[in-house]
Amino acid sequence: MAETRTGHCLCGGVSITVTNPSHELGACHCEMCRRWTGLCTMALGVAEADLAVEGAGNVAAFRSSDWAERCFCRVCGSTLWYHLTIPGQTVTHYVAAGLFDDLSGMHIGHELFFDRKPDAFAFAGDSKKITEAEFLASVASPEE
């Protein structure tokens, strides 16, 4: 039987079920993520086929870049996920870790925009550190 993780927003208007989740969380320290969540985004990468959403009518989206949109609950404002809009991506949704009912067994596997991280905090453990330039190069179109 496939492993699943469930969760929901603050008001319960949006519920999620993730099938076959990774146990690796990612953190992003970019300015947009800090403004969106209040510190940094902590999320679980999920393929679209592995994400089931109930209450999709309560999901609102803000197109924050040429390659992604940020989704939130239109009722309570909870951060839901960062959705990549680049064609051909395997992992398309980065679901906010705070939505999940249970985070046991999870660990931070990578930190994006590590060179932009505020000095006020640091995560314990060893994770891959990816700079702003490295991340932007990974999402650049071939024509650029």
C-alpha cells in the first residue's frame, strides 16, 4: 500500500492528500518566500499526479514569476503551495510543510537562495545549499 500524508489549511477549506511523499523538505530564503510566509518557505516537492486537493474552489493563485505561482486559501489566507508552471517538470508543487498533519520522518534536504538567508537563524543538520544564481540558472529558458 502506498504511503500517504494528509493536511489542511487553517480553516479546513482546503484539504490535501499526498501519495508516495518524499521525506525531504526544501527551504527557500528568497525575498518573495520571506514575504509570503513571514520567514522562509518550508515545503515538500510533489508531482501533480500525487497531489489530491479537496476544496479547490477555495484555492487562489498569484503569479509571482515567469515560472511559478503561489497558491493560498482564499478563506483563511493559509499558504498552500508554490506551483511550477514550466512545462516538462516532474515535481510541480511545493506544498507548505505546515499544512501536514504529521511531519515525522521528514528532514531538510536543501535550502534555496542560501546566500540570501538572514543571519537571524540557521537550520540544524546537513542540507544542500543552493545560491540564488544557481537556482535562477536552473529555471532559465534555453533562449536566455
